[in-house]
Amino acid sequence: MSNSPRRVIAGLDAQGKSCVVSDDVIPQPAAEGMGITVVTTGAIPRTSNAAPMAPGFAEFAMSQLTDPVYSMMLATYPPGLGQDDPGMHFTNTADHFYIVEGECVLVLEGDEAVLKAGDVGICRGVMHGWRNDSDKPCRLVTFVLPAEPIGD
């Protein structure tokens, strides 16, 4: 595998367990001028740019992962986080994350993926957790979007 940024997508295997369903190098635009690579798209309701922004920062609450709103979060996973318990969890959301610094392990039911700075991951309504096996913090930006459940 190259040192180029990757897009790792977690989905379900034939037995309905979370696993890596795609692990691709993100195409890099030409060196000259601005370049854009669309990593993922999806339809979501529009927000109002005219609506006032709340002052300060909201405290994290699990309801941010279940309410019909989107959240953008900056998370820091310290060294050793999740080694005893990766915090496996499930929500009916499409979680998009970008590793800013360090590396961490996306833990799934069927396998896992080591994600490094520059990598992008997408969890589409699947059981997942996190582990930091390194000796440095891992920082990532996460966008949590409400989504329809998989299946019935």
C-alpha cells in the first residue's frame, strides 16, 4: 500500500457484521492549480445560512449521534485508548472522519483498519469502535450525519 491518503468504507458482510467493504487510495489532483477530489456525496436536508449560530461550543452528548441533526466534531484519542475496550457502538448515522494527526485503528466486527494522517473513513450505520495502538495522540475531524437504517 502506498503512502497516499486512503478512503476506507465500513459496511456489512454477508452475515450482517461490520467490516471494511472498500479501501482505496484517494486520487490526487494534478500538481498545478487547485485540485478537488470528491470523497463521498449524499442527499441531506439543507441548513439555513441565515440562522444564528449558538455561542461557544456544545458539550458532547450521545444524542448528537441519534438526533436528526448533523454534528462536526474534533476528537483526540490518546495513546492506549480502546486497548481494553474499543467502545463498540452503533448508530443510524453516516459517520465521515478525516485523520488529521497520528494514527488509530477503526475496529469493526469482521476486521479492522489502521488509519493514518490524511486518510478518510466512512462508517455507514455499522457497529464500530476505536483503538489507538501508537504512542502518540490521534486527532480526527468527524462529521456525523443522520441516515436511514440499513435493511428493513
